[in-house]
Amino acid sequence: MFFIRKFILILGFIILMFSSILLYSENVEEIEIKSVTAENISNNKAGDIILEGNVVIRSNLLAFFADKAIFNESKGLIELSQNIYVEKGDLRFNSSELQGELKTKTFLSKNIEMQQRDSLAVSANELIVKTSGNVELINSFITSCSQEDPTWAISTKKITYLNNENTAIIKGIKLKIKNITVLSLPHLQTVVGDKKISGFLSPGLNQTNDGIDVSIPYYFYLAPNYDLEVAPRYMTSRGQGLFSKFRYVNKNTSGEIFFTALERDKKYEEQTNKNNSRWNFTWKNNLAIGSKFFSSINFNSVSDEYFFRDIKENKFGQTKTNYLPKKISLIWKTPTTQIELDASSFEILNPFSPEEYEKKPSLTIQTLLSKEDLSFSLYANKSEFEIDASSIFNQQAKTIRREYFSPELKFKKILPSSYFSISMGHTSIEHKNGSSVLKNSTPWTEMEYKLFLDKINESSSKSLMPIIKYAYTKENSELINDLIDSRILSFDYLTIFKRDRLAGLDSFQKSNKIILGIEHFSKRNSSNHFTSFSLGQAFYLKDENDQNKFEVTKNKSPLVTEIKNQMGSKLWSKASLEWDYDLNKITSSSIGLAYQERKDKRIEIKSIYRREGLNTTYLPWKDNNEPINQIELLMHWPLLKSFSFFSRLQKDLERKESTDILFGFEYSNCCLKWGLMHRKWIEENYFSWEENYLSPIEAISSGFNPSTKRNKTYVFFELKSIGRLGKEISKALSSSRLE
């Protein structure tokens, strides 16, 4: 990133800092002296008070410290010399000479210096605060390095802050690295504070997979409640384009409109032989009328399915935008009832992703009525869904009308050491597909009892909570195969207590089971040590089909357990396990262990395992029944005082291959940071299937792997508090692959 915006932010901060120390306040008529102390106090013939030795003058706004001072209370004049500093709250600056008129709040200070801990050092030859509130800084100098030999510094000849306009005029700006001027601006006018004006923003300079990406944004301040940003953009491998963002807000409405376009993408044309313009459009709008009516619009559209992979910022080689939503909703809401009318569809960007149903206008009604321990709730939904025959996973178009109706009556009782609840309800589902009508209707019951066993003393807190729950759902009358927005939930301690493992409104699973669970929690009051443990299992009173394999029946669910442990403020761990008694094997597991002393000193290891995937019906990959077994190691560790080593390793243990290897070195001192990073990784190549197959479904059904190997070396450089070019290590080491 370039440095102009940082100039403005830093210089604006300095202006506000000094003007707040030598305060110009419309609410205070003058500075009132509260106390004066010194080792020696005398008077001269002019009526001045002469103060010498550890002089401290405290006022209602400021505190002045010096070795010598001359003070005339009647005229409101003060003059300080030798070892001067002025304080206001946590702010403080030093000066060689300071003169002030307290009644008019006018000050002149020479050779000023300010150093905030772990932040910027600021100095100037003169600081002038005028009666009008205007502030002038003459020959200022800013750096986060040693002022004797700074690696970088910003200097200005003159900064004038215009109080009435909240703007600053800056002359003679220079950015120097060592003694070399790398950027020079003769004149710059900018806003200080919250006021906005039109003008150029910080240019963008990013290192991407397609080379250098440069943008020069211009900000249009159109009105207090709406503005516009336009940025011409150029990518070395692709060509020129434009980005724009329009924002608006008023009493009832707020929103944003984004538009990005590329006139002609050279790289895309080489890959696809298409020379069309490429673009992306997004509109987000929220409306609130009173306290009961709300509406929202989230509309996204794009020229082609590969746009986000190519055009959007992609620093680390991973872009996973598979769907673009188009949704509108209207909501009427009261304390007891909510009615929502909405419609949505999805634009598919990944050719290997299943087509989503388009939701035509859908009506949802939710209500909750309660009195003391008794409550009644209702969830009802009527929707129409449509899927195109062009979907790679569908042979013909479908239009499905779905009705869902589920009332519930619940009684609960909370006692000092226990909790009891009983719920009864009835769920009805109807699917209409042309002349075909499928219905499911069944009553259900749930009963739950929790016991709270607590032990609390001065040194620790411990809690044990046994849980027993009974869940009953009558067997389905008809099997509904069209699962529109329903998916199978993985087993964990929370989902094992659910009445149905199938999430969604399309179907439900018969259930007649008792679930037993126990939770334990302990914490040391004097430290950050805590441990939590949970264990649970469901026992079927009648054998049930496995949700993934209906030909397999079971009389109990897998045993699930979760453990969390924090050993002080630096070390923590988390693990989960799902054990199948019938197979006598682990079905799934995960583990995470982390040590972090500070931001640049940490080690973290994460691992996940699943014997077979869930919802494989929707993922027709040839290897979708293979186990998932992956591990990831992250490390950022100092080697010497200023040098550190960082790395990230992701490995597929099932295939015995590394999917991502990243490592590098970083040098960092008080004012600069630089480093070298090498990365070797695997990412998806959406184009590669077209070479040998007629369609994506044919490719993946034949065992095609759309992955490609990448190998790159990066250099990054940062002037602390100013800006950076290249990678940011904290982002490079972060990962969502195993989360």
C-alpha cells in the first residue's frame, strides 16, 4: 500500500494531539490556574512571579512543568524555560521554550518533541496556537525510529490547521528512507477529524497471483448522507478496469452499491478465447419503518463464474466464492410474532458445485406466547422452489411446492439445582411436484432433565451436570427424496441431543431414543486454568437406520466426547471424538493444541479425521467415500532479537501428500519490517476439465481432480506506522481450511 493516506492520518493525529494539549475549547472561556509550586518563589518590579526549581503550574486544563518560569496572573501570561514539558491526561510533550497567553489560549513553543510509548516520535521547530484555534507546526519531523538515525521519516515545512474548517494545509512533505527521498509532495490539503471533502485517497499497490495490481481511488463527497468512490485499476497480467462504491443512508434506509469492471482481460482471453468485458455488481439495502417493519435486499451478479477467482484480491492463492446470493425479504415483527416474505436464488460460480434451488416467494410465520413456565410456539412456512434442467446434477427441471407446519407446547421448570422440561408438538410436511404429492405428518415428544451439582470455594469452582433426555417421533408415513435445503448434521455433544439429525424443513427422521450425557467444568479462581469435559450417547428403544446408510440398523448412536483445556494464559487444547461401537472404530475426531506467548511467538497444531463424508448424495466426486485425514502446523518463532522464522504446513495424511507448505524469515525492529516467504500449495483449476471432458459432471464422475500445484516466492517490506508492500504474515499464517 502507498503512503499518502498514512501521511494524512499521522499528520492529522499530530495536529489534533497538539491542539488538544494546548486546548482551544469553545466551552471554556480561559485557562484558570489552580496551584503554583516551586523551590524558590520571588517577584520582580513588573509584578511577575519568578519561579525556580521544580516548577509545577496546574490549571483546570493543563499542567506545566519546568526548571524556571515567569508568571503574571493579572495579565494571564506565562513563560517557561529549561526542561519544559506540558501534560494533559496521558498526553505530554517537551519543549525548549514556551510562551502563552492563558486568557486568549494563544501559545508559542519552540523545539518541541513528543514520544508515545511503542509509537511515533514527533518533533518540530515551532508550534503556534492562535486565538482563533488555528494551529501551525513549523519544520515538523515524524518517525517511529530512533531520531538520531531514523530508518524512515516524514518531514514537512509547514502544517496549518484551520479550526473553523477542520482542514489542514500541509506544505513541503517528504518521505525519506535513510537519507533518500522516496516521495515528495509540495502541497496537500486534507480534512482533520470527521469532516469529509472530495479528493484522492491512498493509491493501492498489491502483489497478487497476476503480478502487480494498482488502483488510484478518488473520493466524491456528494452530501452528508451519501458519497461515491471511483478507482481506475490496472493489473499487469490482465489489463485495465474500474472500481466504484456508492454509499447512502437516511432516516429509514441505508445501503451500498459496488461495481467492478475490466474492459478486456488478456489472461482470461488466452485461457477461454473470450474477449468479453468482465464485471461484478452488488447492491445491499436495508429499510426500517418504525419498530415493526423491515426489509433487506442483497443482490449480486457477475459476468462469468471465474470472476472472483481472477479479479478479486487473491494474495494467498485461495479464493472460495462458490455462490452469489440474490435475496429480498420483507419482515413484520412484534414481541410475539414475526412474519417474513422472501425470495432468493443463487448464481453458481464453481462448475463443480451442485445447483441450488431458486426460492420463489416464501412465507414464514413464527410466534411465541408464554406465561410463567408454559409456552406455545408455532413455525409455519410455505415456499415454492425451482431448479433448472441445465444443472449438471439434474436431468429435468423441477418445481416443488413445500408446506411446513409445526406447533409446539412446552412446559419448563427451573429449580435451584435442576431443570426439567417437556415438549409436545406435531410436524406436517407436504411436497408437491406436478401431480405427485408426498406428505409426512407425525406427533413428537421430548422430555429433558438436568441436575446441577456445583462445588465452589475460595480456590476453585467445579460443576457436574448429568443430563437425561427422551425424544420420540413417529415413523414417517412417506419418504421424501427431494431434500431442498436439508442436510445431515455431524455428531457432536450438541447435535446428539437433537430430536432429529436432519436439519431443514424437508423431512424428519423417526426417533424413539434416550440420550444420556454428562458435563464437567472446573476452574481455578486464581489463574486462567480451566477444564471442561462432556460425554454423551443416544440409545434407541427401537433399532434405527443409519442416516447415511439406510440398510444399516443400529440400537445406539456413536459415543461422542469433547474436551477443552486452558493451562494458563499461553497454552490451550481442544479435542473431540466420535466412537462407533458397531465398527469398534473412530468415526471422526479433531484435536487442536496451541501455545502463544505473544503475537510473534506461537505454535499451533490442528488435525481432523472423518471416516466417511456426510451428505455424499450432493457431492458426486469419485472419492467422496474416502476418509478425510488432515493435519496443519503453524509456527511463528523468534530466532534472534530481530529475526524470526514462520511456517505453515498442511498435509493430507490419507493421500500422503502436502497440500500447502509455507515458510520464511522476517526481520523486524522499531521502525521497519522485511522478509522473504516461499509457498508451495495446491489450488483448484476450474478450466482444466475442459481439455478432456464434455462437462464438469462427466469430469468429476470419472475421477478428475481439478487441483493444480503452485510454487511462488514473495518479498514483503513494511515501514511501521506508514504502510507495507507484500504479504502480511499474520494473514499468511491464518487458515480456514481446517476450521
